[in-house]
Amino acid sequence: QVQLVESGGGLVQPGGSLRLSCAASGSIFSTASMNWYRQAPGKQRELVATITSGSNTNYADSVKGRFTISTDNTKNTVYLQMNSLKPEDTAVYLCNAVILVTFPPRSYWGQGTQVTVSS
């Protein structure tokens, strides 16, 4: 059982920055793909950013150049640095881990952290 705990959400003004953290219960990054999703009320869940065990990254077009995903393996933590925030970035942000060495692959979710971008 993998536990994921997000933190760092809050209220920021347009153009501001925020860093989200997701702490995992074990050393899973060598066998997992880590993802950040977001979901706004009435909207479909959106994959925002992905980082693989080999540190390859991918981003949604809507956040490219503004968001950065990274990991600190010594702390078992994945981060999402969000810059130049826009009101349309407002959503619940969810940390997701997909464990690749099991069949079927196992997916774990954090409880989410609210990000609100408003003046």
C-alpha cells in the first residue's frame, strides 16, 4: 500500500507562483511513474505533468513553460512548481503514482490539494 500526501495548495493572485509537494510512503520512484492531475468543478480530469523513473518529463500544452515537475528521491517527494498562474489553473490538484513492476500496474492517488488563482 502506497500513501501519497499532497501539500502546498492555497489562494494566489494571477501571475503568482506556488509549489505543490507530494510525499510518498516509500522509495517508489525507481519503479513508478509519477503524475500530477487536476480537476475543476464540471470539468474532466486533466493530466498536467508526468515524470518517469528515468526522469523524463511531459506536460500538458496548457502549462508548458510555466509548470515544472521534479523529484527528490532522498525525500520520496515529487514537486510541481507552478509559475505565472492563471485563473484557469484553479482546480484540485492530485498526485498519482503508477507502480510499473506489478500486474496489473497499481495506481495510487493522494487526496488532493486546492489551488485557487483569483484577484
